[in-house]
Amino acid sequence: MNFYKKSASRIMHVSQAIIRYPLSSLCFLILVLLAIVSIHSDGSTIFDIETLAMLIGGIAAFTGQAIYERFFRGNQLIRWGIYIGVILFILLYYWLFLRNYTEINTPTYVRSSALISALVVAYIWIPSIKNKLSFSTSFTTIIKGYFISLLFSIVLEIGILSILTAFSLLIFDLDSRVYFDLTVLIFGLFAPLYFLSYIPLYQINGKGLSEKDKQAILVPKFLEILISYIIMPLLAAYSLILLLYIVSNLGGQFWNNNLLEPLLVSYVIIGFIILFLSERIESKSAVIFNKSFPKILLVIATLQTTASLLKINQFGLTHGRYYVIMFGVFAIISSIIYSFVQNKQNYVPALFVIMSIVSIIPPIDAITVGLNAQINFAEDILRENNMLVDNTIVKNEDISLSDREKVASSIEYLYNTDGVKLVDWLPNNFDIYYEDFENTFGFNHYDYTFTDDSNNQDFDSNTAEYAIVSLNDNETFSVTTENTDQFFYVSINNTEYVSVPEQNVPFDINNDDFILQVLSDDQSFAIKVLNNQNDETINFNLKFLLNDTFEYLPEVQQLPIDDLTFTEENQEGSIKVIVKNLETYADGTYSGKMYVFVSLNN
């Protein structure tokens, strides 16, 4: 009987959450409907942007509800005014940042993630403003509610999926999309409503809480043990490793690579989560952690933020490095607040919300700053190499590998962040993954690949399992085409991911038909000329290129043309091959590009 009472009570709490958060409930319901329509449109992304807008709307709505409950409780006119403000806010956000896209891409993802983070932190922070309720209490309650709702949703999902699977196997075959519909319904509607039903209606100055609400804000014993004796020691050990790495590499390597950059954001977030969760824990380890961690974080964040600022000179500013620097600044200021300012809790979430909102407001937002920085960075490199003249690209095959890497990196960033359309010196419909890049700049997008290994002092050249050779891009050369009957540009590939075992290219000389056959399978690597009877005229076996011709080294070997020119002759004619680039591996796979000149004796 207790089970049924508890179930009924939980359902009642969910229904009360719908009444308490009507606009959020409506947004989540529309989100589910849009997602289901997309699922039944053969996986189409027709409503992805609208679904994202509804997610943001639902979160903004319950944040608005928190404002009403903290400052204007009982005034229904202001409550509905806040809801109207939330609706206008979402419409404005959709109009400015979402309507021009048909699917979620990097700009929409970055901006929306920052906005959602700001709204969630604001939702946690608002109840504690000028209130005896502490931010850590509200934060702990939110964390508990999130994981409880997640656990319940997963259990519900597994249970219903098991029932549907049994029904489908034993009674009637169900459409597979039903399972996705169920997942969307549970995690898009039930989970957020269950989560909201768990959040107490906080009383001003902490008075008058019900028994249910008192239980919600308590720190469970399990959580105390988990944080004090497992998470804190792990985070302390992790911090020690970071400090040892920084101290041991302050002489040079730390400032030249970005190994720590991807770790800083997650380290800051996890560190502050543990700080807030541990503030109400009275164990000795929690007390030591709360006193020491902000100071350790201050050292790490200061050094890494400085290193990230220096890295801008090497590869320019991107939205990723923008957020690394932003989180570094946030960590520095918050660590100082935690270490030296009393009544510090409310300053930290306020700072996070402000910085997150700043990062999505043009023209100082992460995406706009990153795009402008990369455009300017690419233009500077191109001008240094005389490749940008009168706002027009001039091909240059002699550009250094390091500058190729910088140009390729910037153009790839612009392409992935929908910034190519902002660059008037790039051709229309520019596509970095096809031949557009090489046709535009004169060199391949991947020509700089593998160069990083040569700068790694810890890499043992004797362990290299590949040889990569290319024509020297700093050398001008000429090729005599006298007596050449036909020229070919051949691309060969026999790797784990792509394999083109045979290519046949027809051509004619003096009205006689021939075929250039390129074989690049596991057994043979050869270029043949076949006559109109499919008889071999010339057979140039190139397997010697895969054996001991080139030394296995962890770097690109740029060689003069004489070292990459090979010829096969017989009474019928000759084939001359000039290797443009070739990658050979110890496992027998290879790929590359070659110039082929065919001369026949007629």
C-alpha cells in the first residue's frame, strides 16, 4: 500500500509542478511534439532549431518563475508579465541567432550552451539573493533533484522499453520509431517536470518549509562520504599532477603547447561544483579542501590563462580559446573572492552569469570574436606570403609547411563555424573537404599532416612506422615534356579506410586507343599501358617504393625532384613517374599522388 501511496504522491507532485511552472511545461510539451514529428520524418532535422528554442524557453521560463517566487510572490500580474517577457526573450533570441539555420551547428551550439548555462546558474542563484538560504543549499538541492529525476527516468525508460519489446516480439511488431518517441517523451517531458517537482518552494529567510522541502535541502550522508573520502582526494591528486606538470615545464614547453587548455574548463567547473557541495559538510577533509583548493586553482588558472593568451599569436583566437581564457579569468577572480572576501558565495554565480551572457552578445561574443580573429589571422599569413593581392587569392605552392598549417587551420575553423560566407576573397560555395582548397590556395589542406611529431623531443625516430615524402615545396623545378604523348595526374590509395585497387583511364595517341591502368591493391602496385587488345605495352612495377626506398622517419621528408623521379622503358615506349607525395606504412598500406608521363614509340 505504501508503494501506491508514494507513487500517487509523486504523480501529484508532478501535476503540481505543471501548475507551478505552466510556461515551462508548455515549452517542454512543444519540444516533445516537434521532436516526435522530426523522428517520423525519416530522421529529418526539420525542427531541430525550433526544438532547441523550446528547450531554452523551458529553462528561461522556470528561471523567470524563480524571480517571481523570490521577489514578487503573490503578485499574479507580475508573474504573467515575467512570462510574457520570457516569451519575447525567446522570440528575440530565435530571430537574432537561430532563424537563419536549418540545423544545430557550431555557432548555435556554442551560443545556446552558454545561454543555457547562464539560465541554470541563475535559477540556482536567485533564491539565495538577500536570503538566509545559502547558494550552496540551493545548489545541493538542484544537484540532488537532477540525479534523482535522471535515475527515475532511466528506470522508467528501461521498464517501458522492456514491456514494448516483449509486446513487439510476442504479439505485434511495433514500428522502431515508437522507441524513440518514448525516449523523447520521458527525457523531454517527464524528466524535467519530475526535476521541477523536487525543487522546494523556498520560503523567504528559510521559514515555514514543509517536511518534504526540508528533506530536499538536506545533504545526504552518502553524498558527504562520496565527496569527503572519494571525490576530494581524487581532485587533490589531479591538482597535484597539474601543478607538477606546470612547474616542471615552466622553462619552455608549458608555454609552447596547449595540453592543459582542454582540461582547464572542466577542471574549473568540477572544482567549483565540489566547493559548493562541500560547504555544508563539516568533515576535516572538506574544511581543508575549502581553504586550500581556491588558492591552488588561482595558481593554475593564472599560469594557464597567461599561456593561452600567448598561444593567440601562434594560431589566433577561436571561440574555444575565448572560453578557455574566459573561464581562466572567472577562476582567477572567483578564487580571489573565495580566498579573501567574506560572504563570498553570491558573487561567484553572479560573475558566472554575467560572463556567460557577455560571451553571447555581439560584437564581443565568442563566435564573432573568433571569426574576426581568424579572418585577420589568415589574411596576415596570406599577405606575408604574397597570396592576397587586391583582395584576391594568388596560389603559392612554395609556402612553408608551418604557414600552410596556419592557413589550413584558420580556413577550417571558418568553414566549421559558418564563417566562410563572411570572407569575400574565398570563392562562392567554398568547400574545404573537396578540391576547392587546393584549387584556391595551390596546396593541399593536409600537406602539413604529421609535422607535429618532429617537434616532439620524446619521440624516438627508430619507432616510426611510416615514411612520408613529398616534393620540396621550396624548390622550383621544370619537367621536359618533349616526346611525351600523354600526361596523367594519378591519385592512389590503399589504406584501412579507403581503397581504390584498380583505375583504368582510356586515352588515344594518333587515333590508336590505349588504357592507363593503375593497380594499388595488396598484391601489386603498378602502372601499366594496355593497347586496344588489352595487351600490356609497358608495365612499371612500383612496389620498390614501398620497401626500402624511403627511410621511416617521424616527419615529412621534402626531397628534390631528382630523388622522386623514376622511369621504366622498353621497346614499346616509356613511363616516367614523379612522386608528388607518398605515405607508406609498415603494415603495407600506402597512399599518394604522382605525375605520370607516357611516351610510346609509334
